[in-house]
Amino acid sequence: MLLLCVIYLAFISLGLPDAVLGASWPVMGKALNSSPEFAGVVALVISTGTVISSLLVTRMIHFVGVGKLVAISVLLTAVALLGFSFAERSWVLVLLAMPLGIGAGAVDAALNNFVAMHFKAKHMNYLHSFWGVGAMTGPLIMAHYLTFQNGWRDGYEVIAITQFALVIVLFSALPLWKKMLFNAASEADESAPFVGNIAVLKMNGVPLQLMMFFCYCAIESGTGLWAASFLTTQRSISAGDAAFWVAMYYMGITLGRFVCGAITEKMPEETLVRLGGIGILLGCIMLVLPLSAMWAKLGLIFIGLGCAPIYPNTIHMTPKRFGSAASQAIISLSMAVAYMGIMAVPPLLGVVANLVSFASFPIILLLLGAVILFTTERLRAYRIVPRVT
């Protein structure tokens, strides 16, 4: 349980910097004499680093182990965030964005597989709930310091110091990882024959899972980025009211995962995932239909609640579906493809909305939701562990 608490803290730290760039950029960009769109460049580099580390994390774990990799990766993010606080030129942020993304991707992929292998489904749902806690706390910290002169620097410094404190905890907790593996009689997991990305891509069902994660993260991030614009342009909702309902969308994801953690021992994970897919479709339909603004607001809540069980429970079922030897590689690939969805689809949604109108936004979300439901239903067939060749 002590190790589990450490893992939860690590996932809070993973979420802390995720929304800080957007919250700080209106002030930070002006201070660095940078254009508003340059934040997109920084975010793109962060995501690129995350994809790269996700693809390499299986091999890194094979050589250094999960505990050391997580501790070193959080140290990398802490150094990068501290560098943000001292940056005097915007191009420096681009250089720091790569290690920030590399560290985050390694923590994400490594901890997701470790929890899937060694803990119950409820802990996986709680794990991703704590990411939401971090994602909400980061902007709150930054919002507090933005009221002061050069406060964005203080905000990044506080978040970096928080990360450094966690690094100390993680290095101190290294014996707990070994104890956990010994008590679970699973030391062989760390020294098992290396199963690489190419090998697992040949396994039946893996392309379906990758497609699902691409569409899932596309719909999760795309909704968060463009829902406010849709509500203001298509439903004549004020900007402040639209921002509130986007926050409620994220609250739906976070609270939904806490609820899933509480009920997952009473309800099969596959059922939770199915209900999530149906919830996303219902929410998208509520956005598509020309109904009152309240229906559109409730549609965002349904999409958020629908998103809640899909990511963590699909990750947790990966070892059961494809085997423990291949699970780290499959989860790492899933993380990489998920971030590709985040990088590709939200900007594409903006381009389509600009060329056509924001009325196309919920239609695209509906198509993505349909693919999610289709792929998750097909994945239900994979319960026997296949052989890796």
C-alpha cells in the first residue's frame, strides 16, 4: 500500500504540468515577446518527446527496471520545469519541452503497465483520477502566482520544487519496488525475455487497441480544446458559461474514474468500457441535435462520464488479453499512438471548423465515438493469451 501511495503521487505529478502551459501563456508569451500561436509549437514538441519515450520505454525498463526509470523520468521533468521558470527567450522553451515530454511519456507508460500487472482494476481507475487531480491543481497554482509581477516564473518554480520533492520520495522508495515484486513472486517480470514493438504489432487484436487509443485521446483532447468555441458559436452561450461547462466536462472524467474505482469489483471492466462508449455516443448525439443549449451542456457531461472508464480499464485488461510478457510493449505503443491522436486530431478539428463551421465539430466527435465503441466491442473477444512469435 505504501508503494501504491507513491505511484498515486507520481501520477499527480504527471498531471501537474499538463494544463499549465495554456494557463500561463497569455502572460508568459508577452513576457517572452512571443506570438500567441508559439504555445502550440511548445506543446507539439512536448507531445513529440512523449511519443518517443513511449516507444522506447519497454527497452529502458528491461535494462534499468521500473522504479529507477520512474524516478529518473520525474527528475527530468523537474529540471525542465525549473528551466521554464528561468527562460528569457521563447526558443529556450522548445529545448526544454523535449525532456519534459520524454520524462512524462516514460512515467505514463511505465506506471500504467506496472499497475495493470500488479494491482486490481480499481487502483487503475484511481490512478487516472489522481492524474486529474494533478491536471486541475497545476492551473490553480499558476493562477495564484499570475496575480504577481513575473508570477508565471514563480508558478513554474513551485511546480518544479514539488517535482523535486517527489524525486526524493521516488529514489527513497526504490526498495519498495523490489519488495513488491518479491512478495508477488513476479521478479521474472523484470528479467523476462524482451518483447519489442514490432513483435507485438503482429499479434491479433493489438491494431484494434491502438486504433481505439488514437480515437479516444483525439476525442478527449479535442472536446476539451474546442467545446467552448462550439458552445459560444453554435449555441450562443457566453464565454464564461462555456468555460465553466468545459471544466464540468473534465470534472465528469475525474469523478467518473473515482466512481469506477469504487464499483469495478462489482461490475466487469468490459461492461464499464461498454457503458463508457455508449455514454460518449449519447453525449455526441446531444451536441449534434439542434436542441436547446442545456442539452449541449449535458452532452459534454455525458462525454466526460463516458470517457472515464475507457482508458484505465482498457490498459488494465491488456495483460489479461495479450499476456504479461507483451503487455509493456503494447501499453507503450498504446501511449505513443494516443499522443499521436492528441497531436493530430485537435488541430484538424480547428481547421475543419474554420473551413466549414463549428457545426461539424460534434459530427466528427460522433464518428470518433463510433470507432471507439466498435473497437472496444471487438476487443472483448480477446480473452485467451495469444502466443508471441
